[in-house]
Amino acid sequence: MKNILILGSGGREHALSWKISQSPKCKKLFIAPGNAGTSNTGTNVNLNILDFEEVQSFVDKEDIHLIVVGPEAPLVEGIYDYFNDHEVHVIGPSKQASQLEGSKAFANDFMKEFNIPTAGYLTITKASIEKGFEFIDQQKDKIVLKADGLAAGKGVLIIDDKTQAKDALRKMLEGQFGQASETVVIEEFLDGIEFSVFVATDGEGYQILPVAKDYKRIGEGDTGLNTGGMGAVSPVPFVSDELMQKVKDQIIEPTIHGLNKRAYTYKGFIFLGLIKVDEDPFVIEYNCRLGDPETEVVIPRIKNDFVDILEAISDKSINNCHVEISEESAATIMLVSGGYPESYEKNKLITGIEAVEDSIVFHAGTKTTETKTLTNGGRVMAITSLEKDFRAAIHKSLRNIKRIQFEKMDFRNDIGFDL
Ligand code: AMP
Ligand code: GLY
């Protein structure tokens, strides 16, 4: 029996707490800071998850055995290393290995060293801006500019025109995204369709979790601004067994090999943001955590006791932990506050959640008062359904969304449109 602490407050963390709370191996479950949904699966605690001493006092007080880290920031800040000397196990990579997400230049150099297919690229700082201009001139298609560091999902620009791209490069280097863009990676544009693969690893062995596809743009038909994610499906119809074999041989195995070769500790989840170009997979990005809203479709398809998977990650026995995946398809649709991803209002009363039938409501930006559930963020809740195929699952979620209301509620009607 384990006492478990989940860090984070989004739909991903509610999906994790929903699943973990079903395990007979979980004694007490805490979520910091959590949301209105997680408070139904365990106890919310108001901790600053970037203040590791504060987290540690709580861990000591409640005799926590496992910390499951949802978002990337505590990982990139080194929460794994901080707790490495303690009795408690952190699910997530070490600070060094988190650089796969924390620095685009680091990730690209890693992929180059271990022959992992990705876009051609050049890393540029102010001092080498002229080289950047030359590289832009050589591009045949659009130009991809990436702030090297974490930029809250906003640090990637894709530009058609070379003059505009050079201008954008200059602005980025001059601090458009603060320190994150003091270094910029320029990449070749890869033309294809994206999907996400999640791997649970103990650093040596691994298990592949269900494949998913998320929809990042705010507007229908994949138009408008980028968001954290407006919906997702799992599995992904175009991801064939042949394609997955290539992902395994060309990307997952060399990634694990690379981690070993560089002696990086990685006990957590690797999120591979992939793109299929013709029949081949390429890496668009690594993340050092699970995706949101992908987790809201991945977790409901995993049949195992999730604590078994977490324990296998932490005690280095993941190769013996066979992951059983449901044949059903899952789809999720995110309800967002009108205005998101730009400015939006909070504290709107949410009604009708209790009328939802046969879908799972994963809360994201929500909070409770004594009697009410209120909006508390841009992405408010994800409505997940399981069905025989993704279309039926989407229809079920859409039917249930009609029952939920809050002022200025918005969502995408077309999740899965391109499949
Ligand atoms: P990232 O933060 O690296 O995932 O980039 C954000 C989004 O930009 C991705 O989801 C892709 O849609 C797009 N993108 C990033 N890199 C490339 C690339 N080299 N070629 C085409 N699209 C890209
Ligand atoms: N849904 C994309 C992400 O979690 O980064």
C-alpha cells in the first residue's frame, strides 16, 4: 500500500488521479494543487510545486512513497534529483534528461548523435545570426523557428516568407520569449500528419502506451492560434503496425540507448511528438511527461492497475510489466473559456455535469466553493468517451457536452475531422 502525491492541476492530473484512485495498492492519494475534479478522487493540497522544500515537508508529514509529476516545469527544475536522496520515489526524468524537453538545441543534438530521424536544423545565437540568415535562404519550404527553452507552448513560429523569417529570428534573439529565445533552433519544415507516442521507461526497459493524436489549434479545421490542446483520440487510425514498428526501431530503441550511453537517469514517461512524412516517422519534439489532453484518452484505455506500472518504473522492472490496452477507441473534447487562448474570464458557474451519461468528465481549470463548481482557467474540462470506434466516441462526448453549461463555453465540434 502506497501513499501517492500527484503534482499538477490539469485534465492530465485528473485522469491520473482517477486511475490511481482505483488501485487497491493506493492507500492515500493527494493532488497538489489539483482542481474540482481531483478532489473527488483524493485530497487536494495547496502546495507550490516549484518549491521543493515545501513539497518535501508535505511528503515527510504524510509519509508519501511516490510522487507523480504531471507538468514539465518541476522536472526541468530538477525535482527528481532533489528527492533522489530521500525515501520517496519521483516518477519523472532527472534534471539532465529533462533537457530533452527543456532545450530544443539539446534535443536536436541528442537525436543527431543517436541517428534519430528529425528535421535538419541549425542552432543560432546573436553572435551567429548571419549563419541563421544563410540557413533560412537555403530552405525550400516554410521555415520553423523554435525558442530553445520552455516558452509555454508559444515558442515555435512557422513562417512562409524568408524576409519575415529573418525578422522573426532577430526578434526572438533580442528576447521576444525572454531567456528562452536567447538561443534559437531553425529547422527544416516537415510536411506530414502528427501523432503522439508515450513510453513508460525505467531508463533501461520500456513499455509503449496507447498512441494518440491531439488537436492543438483553437479553430475548427485546425485553424487559428495554438492552444494546450482542444481534443484527442486514441488509437490513431493511420498509425499502422508497420509505422509503429518503425517508431520502435528508429526512435524508441535509439532514444533509450542514447539515455544509457549518456548515463542519464530516466524513470518516467517519454512523450514523442511525431510526424509521419510519406511512410516514415520523424521526431518533432520530445517531452519529458505525459501530454494533455492525450492523457485523457490514453489512461482510460490502459487496463492495468496503474500503480503496478508506476512501481515497475521506480524499481526498474518495467520490462516485466505487460501493458494491457483496451480494444475500444477513446476520444476527448475540451471545453474552454470563451477567448482562450487569449484573455478570458474565470469564476463562471458550471452546471449539468451530473447529467452526463457514460462519458468521463476530466476537470482541468475548475475549482469548487462549498456548493458550486466554477471555471478557473482557459481549458475547463475534457469530456472523454470510449466506444467501438473514434467517431462513435466523439458523438457520445458531443451528446454529453450539450448537457453541460457555463457562460461563454467554447469547444471544437470537429475533433477527428482529418482521420
Ligand atoms: P513543438 O513545440 O516543437 O512541438 O512545435 C509546435 C508545433 O509546431 C508542432 O506540433 C508542429 O505542428 C509544428 N512543428 C514543429 N517543428 C516542425 C517542423 N520541423 N516541421 C513542421 N512542423 C513543425
Ligand atoms: N498536448 C500537447 C502537450 O501536452 O504538450
